[in-house]
Amino acid sequence: MGLVTRLQFPVQKEEELEEEQEPVSQPPQLPPRNLPAPPSRDAEVSRPSISDVYLQRLQHVDASSLPEDHQKFIQEYFRQSIVLDAEQVQNGNPTLPNLKKLLMTICKSLNNEISRCLPSLETIQKVLEQPMSPGSSRLKSQVRVLNRTGRAQYRQAFTMCTTSISTKHAAVFESVGYDGGHRNSLIPPATFEVKSAESLGISSKMYLKVDVEGGKLYFKKSKEGAEDKYFVHNKILQLVKSPKSQKLVVVLETEKEKTVRKEFVFDDTKKREGFCQLLQLMKNKHSGKPEPDMITIFVGTWNMGDSCILASWFKCKGQGKTRDDTASQIPHDIYVIGTQEDPLGEKEWMDVTEIFLACCCHNVTHVPVFNSDTLAGNKGAVGVSFMFNRTSFGFVNSHLTSGSEKKLRRNQNYTSILRFLNLGDKKLNPFDITHRFTHLFWLGDLNYRIELPFTEAENIVTKIKQQHYPELLRSDQLTMERSEEKVFLEYVEEEITFAPTYRFERDTREKYAYTKAKATGTKYNLPSWCDRVLRKSYPSVHVVCQSYGCTNDIMTSDHSPVFATFDVGVSSQFISKNGNLSEGGITFIGCQAILKTKSNTKFSIEFHSSCLEKFVKSAEGENQVNSEGSIKVRFGSQIELIPIISDPEFLLDQHVLISVKSTDGDESFGEGCVALRSAERSYTEFEITLTHHGERTGTLSGGVQVRTSEGKQTEKLYGEWQWSAYRLLICILPMCFIIFKHTILYLYFFILIDSVI
């Protein structure tokens, strides 16, 4: 986390003092023992055995409340078995098998007792979490006190109780290696009903059981049948998904390193995806791989009003593209929660979130925060960025201008945020935030509306009930403005398959409140998709949206919370396996820019990248007037870049940011990005779009070639195998999270750990 660095200078050893001959000392005094008679002075003083010492200590411990059989087991262990454990430790085996056997015997019924108590506690918790709809003013005041004060105390009490029980439960059974029945773990075993294609093409029903904790995949002919046929995690080699159906091919390793392909058909793609995610989690949990190739990110946005949070938001439950129930139990590695008009203070947020998330920061460095005060009233934006190993992430939470008729003002809000929100690496100052991060996520109440006449309100509601979303989205302002490249240029948004999230009547999701009486007359707020999540990533990186939807059971605001989850490829910290790192280079050949400008200035190209020691500037280009009023600029035939490391495993994960600048005023006329992975094999031609402050300013074309030193590139888990997700292992630890605040805008980050209990 940036708190430890290698030594800059050698540290001299302290001079060792000459050994002095120590006088012969007597053995240390031992605790008094109940011996028949004191030994004579001349008798040899004998050291008691470890068994004698612990039996003596046991005599001074009050064990009257223990069951008789437990007292017998404990005495027997200290009398005989502890000596055997001590001998094994001396021989290099620290597993303490006899102590584990003792603990397992004593804790035999503990698992059942805890499993019996926890559901009762969870039931009480769910009842207390349900929002109350006050009637009279007296009840309303009582509910307000309960919501603001009492709920926090309830949450704290139940969290302490359930966390204590769960932690002690897990710790005891983890220490003794108990596997008598599946423990109450994060990911319980899941069973999927599938159809298996036999050799003759005849389909038969069967069941696949994924035991994440045990690291096994079971094949069963009946749901409750025997679990005799299984494959361990390292024998599952590949998953191949059919893009046209719910078919999945699983490649398995059998005896003598032979492989077999088994073909299954799931009920739907959501079930298939849940199965793949659980298999991926199982493999990663048992593989011992030190760092991930992929992480998962939860992004949520909610205009809260006077509300509190429920678990369905974090578990992606509701409408739209959602995860299968089995996969929804898998926690994400990073939780990004952006809220608008947030009534909760920081302490209340801590009370709310610690019920659902237990996490701490890991593998994350460089976390700058920035608040943008460019917008008026209760509108604005906050941003945060960080590095996860060698992959950069940026997140922006914004609340843009409201009103159906103010889409141009919202476009201006977006441009202003790009100009003034300063996040990320300071070395990339020539670029705005759309180019500074491997992955940039933009979330919030963007306030773009359905652009239809107010007289169409009832017709809109009817189409929503019929789920005719594509027809309504053709009139969505954000969709139209993006298609005309007026805002969010080159961003990606997953297909919307959920109902408009605004404007509902509170305490229901069945009725839209699209009229509001004001002194100036009736104001219309047509149902709209105000709350959105978009992203922009560097080329040739792995990012897949696994869910995008809204909740349908959180009704305390006139907005529904929106969630989106992503599988994102990340680059590990690089340690070269190659001795010579100085050879190799990056060559840009025949670059040519077409710029939308009539300026007569001269231009050059700046190349920025984390793989370069410093940015490189090309020679001045040659201007040519283009027939369409823009300028064509030809640059030198060849531009050489010398990377700090030329190992392919490092270099082919890199990106080069390009800025075309004027040579007289150092003003940028367009920026873009080239992925070096595109030039993995040989010379490759490219053409990229140039943008500046969110607007298209031209194109840059040319060729790029990467020369690397000898070395084999490591295959990415998600590249060759088509795995659906990478999951970090999660340790239940006290919550540690960072809260960023801007007036009534909030952005919260939760980064989960990837270590084992």
C-alpha cells in the first residue's frame, strides 16, 4: 500500500561482541510441585516433562462447570497426546493433529447450535430493516427517531452479535480442519440442473454441484443422489460458452493427462453464467495464485432523498440484467456507491454499510480525491482514482441539471466536469480524465429525460407496463445526444432492460408521479432513466458488464437505486523473468493526423506511457490543407520510443497516450490512445479518434511495431479460457473504507481483500 519500500542504502551489520565465557548457571526455578519429600542437595535436578507442566496448570484451573466427558478428553490430551504433538513440531510438522482431534471432539455440537441460532437473529434483523410508513404526526416523529437513531443502535447490536458468532464459528472449525458437513461459509454449495448430451446425441437430465470450499465439481444423476463422481479444481481446464444457445462445454483432465469434453445445456444463460462464476471462484481460491488477472466491480447510483439502504441493491436484485441467485452470493472485489441528495452523515453510512460489507483495502495505491464545485445549487460531481496493481481506475459521481428542457445545460455540465475535475497521474496533465485511466466509470443522477410531449404521459406509462423499453429509449435524451456525439463520446452503456427509475410515488414502485402542482402551474416529470452508469476503457482491455438494472423493493425515494457489475482485467505487479531488460523498443511509423481546425500553426506529437521514463516529442510535422476545411499533418517517417522494460509480459499490457500539440503555444488539438497489444505479432496499422474535452477533434493513423527481448508472455486466465470472472478470496475482517463527500453528493469505495483466513 505504499508504506513499505526497499532499502535505498546498505545497512551495516552491528559489530559482534566477543563471546564471554558464561558462568555455569543452575536450571531455572520451577513451579512448586506436590512431591512426597524434597530432593536432597546432591540429587540431580530433573526437568519435568511438558505433560507434567500442563497437568499441573490444569489443576489450578476451575473446570467444575465443564461436562465430565470434556474434562476426561482434556486430561487425556495433556497426559499423553501433547507429547506426541510436541515431537511432531520438533520434526517439522506444525499441524498439531491430536489437538485438532480434541477440539473437533469438543466442538462436535457447536456447528448445529450456531446454525440454529443465526437464522433467528437474521429474521429479527430483516424485520427491523423494513421501512415504516408513518400515519399520524406522533407516529411520524417516532419513526423519524427510529430511522435516524434507533436503527443505528439496532444495526450495531446485531452486527456485533452475528459477526462475533460467525467469526468465532469460522475460526474454531478452520483451526481444527473440521469438514463434518458444510460450514456456514460465504459461498455454500450450489446445484444446477442441466441436460447432458450423450455420445449418441440423446439428452438426459443430470445435476452439477459446485463446492467452492471443498474445491470439487460433482456430477450427479439425481439432485439428492450420491456424490461419488467428481473432479477437483485443477482438473477443470477450460469452459467454452456457445454465443447462440445456453450450451457450455467443460474440458476436464482425466487419468494420464488425457482430456475429455463434456457438453451441458442450461435452462438459461443466467444460470450458465452463475455456474461459470462459481467454478472460477473455486479454481482461484484453491490455486494459490498470488495476484489476480481479473477483479469484479459493483457500481451503484441512487438519488436517495430521505432513505436508507437495503441489501437488494448490493446483491443486484430487481429488474434488468441481473445475476443468477447462486452467483449473487459471490461478493465483489470493489464496491463503488455514488449517491445524490444524501441525508446520511458519515457515521450513519458506516452503521448502514457494515451490515452488508466486511472488507479492507488491499492492492490499492495512489488514491486522490477531487470535488468539482462547477455546478450550481445541489448539483455537482465528485471523483476518486486509484491504482490496482498496474491498472488505473477512475470513478466520477455526478448530479447534473434537472428539467426536461435543459439537456443542453446537462451537456455543458459534463464538459465543465471534464475541464475542472483533476484526477489521476499528474504526469498526464495534457489529457483530461477520459484518457487518464485504464477504466473510467461515470455514474449518477444524470437527469436526462424522455423527450416526448407531456400529453404522452399515460401512453408512456402503458408502454412501461408492457416493457416496450426500446421504443421509449429512442426518445431518451442521453441516447440521442450520445448518438450525435454531443456528450459522453466513446463511452459504453449496457443495454437498458429495466423500467425508468424516476419519478415514482414514494412507498410504491407501481405508480409514477409525473405531475407536480406548483404556484406557477402544473409541472410534468415524465418517467425517465435519470440514473445511469457508463464506462470508457483503453482499447484491447478486458471488461464485461455482468449486470445492469435497478431494485424494485426500495421505495423510500422517488428514484430507484441502479446497479451495474463488471468483470475487469487487471495487470499484476511485474517481476521480470528475463535478465536483460534493455533491449527492444516501440516504433511509430508514418503517422498522419487530420485535425478539425483552420489554424496555421505547426504541430508535433507527444507520446506518454507508464512504460516510458519520460514523454517523447516528435519533430514538427508538415501541414497540408484538406478539402473539407481541416488540416492534414504528416509527421516524420519513424518515431522511436525506448521503454524502461522490454519484456513482452510487461510491454504488451501497456498503452501509449498520444497528444497532437501546437509547437508555438503547446495547446492540445486532440488526444487518443494506442494499445501495444495490437502490435504483438508484427507491424500493425492503426487509426484512432482524437478528442479534446469530450469533443471529436480529428483522427490519427499510422503504424506501430513492438520489439521485445526474449521471454514468454503469461497467458491471461480470462483470455485463453473464456472464464466468466475472477474472484478474490475474502476474509471477514473489520470494515475499513474511505468516504468522500461533496455537499450532498457522496462517493463510497469498498475494496475487498484477497487473502485466506
